[in-house]
Amino acid sequence: RLILGIESSCDETAAAVVKNGRVVLSNVISSQIDLHTLYGGVVPEIASRKHIEKINQVIEEALKQAGVTLDDLDGIGVTYGPGLVGALLVGVAEAKAIAYARRLPLIGVHHIEGHVSANYIEHPDLEPPFMCEIISGGHTHLVIVKDYGSFEILGRTRDDAAGEAFDKVARAIGLGYPGGPKIDKLSREGNPTAIAFPRAHVEEAPYDFSFSGLKSAVLNYLNKCHMTQEAICEADVAASFQQAVVDVLVDTAIRGARDYHMTKLAIAGGVASNQSLRKAMAEACEREKIEFYYPSPVFCTDNAAMIGTAAYYEFLKGTRHGLDLNAVPNLKLGER
Ligand code: ATP
Ligand code: MG
Ligand code: FE
């Protein structure tokens, strides 16, 4: 089965051809990061306009690299939420047009289900059930993946998402957008124990997260240094902040896996590409005898291969959307 995946929920225009849900024949991503860097974040109006400009080219390239034509496809999978409404609409309209013209099944995919599914791509042995920590720019969830596309949410962030915290702290220390990869890199030159930042846990909700206190602690530290004219070592701030996030992410995921007797743990979303997190989680899983799964960096951040994979499993379950499929900017995980 060949599925064309399309993704345009934020600032990546992406298309991919995926075979039987696990084999990526092509994975084309046109990133708008340079455009948005000018403004220090994603500007929705610019994002939609750029998606319109790029989408046909990206799809053509994905088909070409896979060595297939639209006639070879068995279905079209497209992200229809959550995300920026104007950005989502570009992918959804395009997918509907192709599905209509070629009489192909149309499968709307939840973007976060896509992030989780990225783990299937390089791990032919990974099958539900497993524990998954979803750590992206807009989401932080600890879930049990009960079956393909079926989730039990154990915990979520009460305020900022993990990626959002990286982006905000990066901006505060002058690293610019997007902050995650920049903090990851700078941290390698810093001391993760230089500054004692808080590790927050939410009382009565053992699997929930909270990152806004940590973000404030970093901002307060920077302000205090400015007031007292104390020199700031950005690498130490980055490394100490990152260590605090990593400690919380590892602790919560491992505790969840242990409590629910899960023998497999996966991570998903942009923050899952963080080197320090991958290393710490791998060590913890080794200690706990838990099988640890994580996607290659290119499948952690937004891409269409993960959407093609998620769409394939939805296809097998019989999920089909009509040509009235609409973008749902605040689509919740587990909703249709
Ligand atoms: P969502 O998927 O929740 O809708 P999104 O699509 O914007 O949000 P992703 O593409 O999954 O998010 O990931 C982007 C986020 O991941 C950004 O916040 C970015 O800073 C963060 N990120 C990317 N690489 C790294 C890294 N190496 N270390 C830490 N964070 C990272
Ligand atoms: Mg992005
Ligand atoms: Fe994403």
C-alpha cells in the first residue's frame, strides 16, 4: 500500500510517500524557518502564503523521489489539526483536490498521532502497546499507545510545552528562533550543574508537567545578573536549563512506564531530537530494562512521512474522510 502524506500545520511544507506504513520512499520538507527567524517566531499569515507557494512543488518532488505517480497511490493522508488554521487549510485543500481528481481515499490525520507514528518508521518491531512521551513545540503528553491511533492520556503540561520552554529560554539568552537545536548545541560547552534551576512536579497529578516556573527561574536569574552586573555564561545557563527539563522528562516517563508495567517506551516530537535527553533516557531505560525507541531527528520535527505512516494505520482501520474534511486548529488527541 502506498500513501502520500501531506503536512502543513505550522512552518514546514512537507510531502512523503510511505509504503505499508513503515518504509519511507521519499520525505521532502520545505522549511520556512529562515523567513520566520526575522520575526523571532512563526507569523501565521506568512506561513499560509508560503505553504501555497510551495505545496505543489513539494508533492511533485516527493512523488519523483519515490519513483511513483499519483496513479500508484492507494490513499492520501493529511494533517487536519491541530495547528494554524490558515496553514492547515493549504494541505487539506490540496489533499482533497488530489483525492477527488484521482478517486483516492482521503484520511485526515491528527498531527500528534503523526509524531507518535514517527517511531514506527525505523523500528519494524515496535507495535502497541507502549508508553510514549510526546514532547513537541505545542504539546507535552505522557500517553499509553493502546493500539495504532488509540491513546490513553496519563498526563499533560499545565502551562508551557517542553519545546515552547526551549524556544522562550533561547530567546531570553539571545539565541534566536527556533531555540531547541541552539540550546542543544550550546549546552555541550556548558556545565549542567552550574545553576540550580527547579524541577517542577505537579502535586496530585504525578504524570503532569509544568515548565513555566523553570522558564521564570531562568529569566529571574538573567535579570539578577544584569542588575548586579554579574557576567552571564550563556552556555552554563543553557546547559543547566536543559538538564532541568531532561531530568523531569526522564523521571516522569520512567515512572509512568514502571507504574503501568510497560516494557517499551518511545519519545516523539521535536524535543525528542535533543541529544542530552536521548542519552539520559537511554541510560535510564537500560537500568530499568525498558526497551527505548526514538525516531531519527528528521522524523522528530515536523515531516510528512510520519503523517503517511499514521494515515496507513488509520486506512487499515477503515478511517475515511469525505471531501467536507475541514481544518480543526484545536483538534484534541483521540478526537475525530
Ligand atoms: P506541535 O507538534 O506540538 O504542534 P510543532 O510542530 O511546532 O508543535 P515540533 O515540530 O514537533 O513542534 O517541534 C518543534 C519544537 O521542537 C520547537 O519548540 C523546537 O525548539 C524543539 N526542538 C527541536 N529540536 C530540538 C532539540 N535538539 N532540543 C530541544 N528542542 C528541540
Ligand atoms: Mg516547525
Ligand atoms: Fe509538530
